[in-house]
Amino acid sequence: MTFSIVATSSEEWGVAVASKFPAVGVIVPWARAGAGAVATQSYANTSFGPKGLDLMAEGIPARETLGQLLEDDDGREQRQVGLVDATGTVATFTGSECMPWAGGRTGQGYACQGNILTGQAVIDGMAAAFEGSEGDLVDRLLAALAAGDRAGGDRRGRQSAALVVVRDRGGYGGYTDRYVDLRVDDHPQAPAELARLFETYDREILIRDDPILDSTTELITELQRRLKALGRYAGEITGTYDEVTRRSIEDFAGEVNLEGKTREDDRLYESVVREIRDITPDVL
């Protein structure tokens, strides 16, 4: 009832998944920075997620972890699971009682698996897309999921999708490892909706392409004028990046969800400058 990919790249681990099943993100994807990632599906034994991560966090390779998970599971032949460990070793398993088409394949740093699919082309398409795509892990996971969907995906249709990517201190404020954790719980075009949702998250939260600008007199003069027009700066137009100007910019950034884009030095992220300009298009 699901197709998924688990993968790792550059100290990140992640899972992308789609299914004709509501809220698949609650069940299938599990990941922990420094440990690995797990996708548990097909009459899913959700204990495989935390147990698998605990085992891999202890340094037990993915294949051995898989063996331990299945050993004590009486329903193993109905299960399907994919794992990638901290070192990039992968494993996938499809029980003999999984509904057809069911199967999986592995490659360097990834494992794809699915059941109740339109055919093997779904898994082959996912693998080819992951291997052939460029960018960060999150981009490659989304490319794989989209390829699986184009190849037919779940033969019953579409309903939900999810994307999880973890890395050390990757979460909001650096407090957790949740770099990306997005879910589409009920949508007729769930994989496409997940991609759209990530575009918004990427643009407004991750802002991966965000040059750092020097606080030149010209730039600070412009920002002081724009913030003054908004009623957010009460000082003189001096072009000096003083404490009053800094506080005004930081307060503005916090209000527009860019609090993670403030700096302690005398430089500014382009995203903050761009947001101020976008809100004050008529101020020169």
C-alpha cells in the first residue's frame, strides 16, 4: 500500500514515502541523525522504527539490524522495511505475503521498496531518479518519489505523502535534528502537493540560497528609510549600522518568520533585506 525510499548523503538521513492510505507520515518514516533511517510499511510494525534506530545508533549495521527486527516478529512475511545506517549501508526486505506487486532494490546509500504497486517500474524509476539527480538529499528524495508516482505508484491511487530529513542540530533553532519534516495527510495528488509544500518550506524556512551582504552605508541607508516608512525605525537616516538599526531589523525579521536569519556580526542575510524590500516597494 506504499512506496518509499530511505537514503543518506553528506551527514543527512531521510525518508520519502507516498501511499493510498491516510497520514502515511505517522507510520512509515523514522530517522535520527547519526543513527540512520527506517521505512516500515505493509501491515507496518511501527516498533521497527524506534527499535531499528536504537540498534543502528549502537553501531549495528543495517542488514544485521533488519535481521534482529524480523527475528522476533511473527508477522514478518507481511512486512516490508527499508533501512540505511550511519555509514550508508542499506537493507530492504519484502515478506512473501505482501500484496503484489511488491519488492525493493538497493543502491549506494539508498533502498527503495513498495507494495500494492502498478509494477516493478515504480521501484526502478525511483532508483534511477535518485541515482541520476543532483542537489541535496532532500532534492534527490523528492525526485525519487516523483519518479515513482509517474511510473504508476500505488495501484489503488494517491492519498498521502511524507518527507523527513534529519541532520545534527538541523531543526528549528538547532534544538533537534529535524531538518525537514513535512506531511500531506489527505490529498488527491499527494506527491505533487508534498513537492509544492516543500517549495514553500524551502523558500521561507530553509532559504538554502541566501547570500550574506556587507552592511555598507548605501544598504543601511536604504533599510533605515524602508523601516522608517513602516514605522519600524525611529532613528535618523545615517547609514550607520548602529544598535537601534540592528534591533529594528531583528524585530522585523522575527515578525516575518526570519528570526533564524539574524546575525551577531555586522552583516545581513539577503533574505531579510529582500523581505524588507518586498514589503516597501514604493520606498526608494
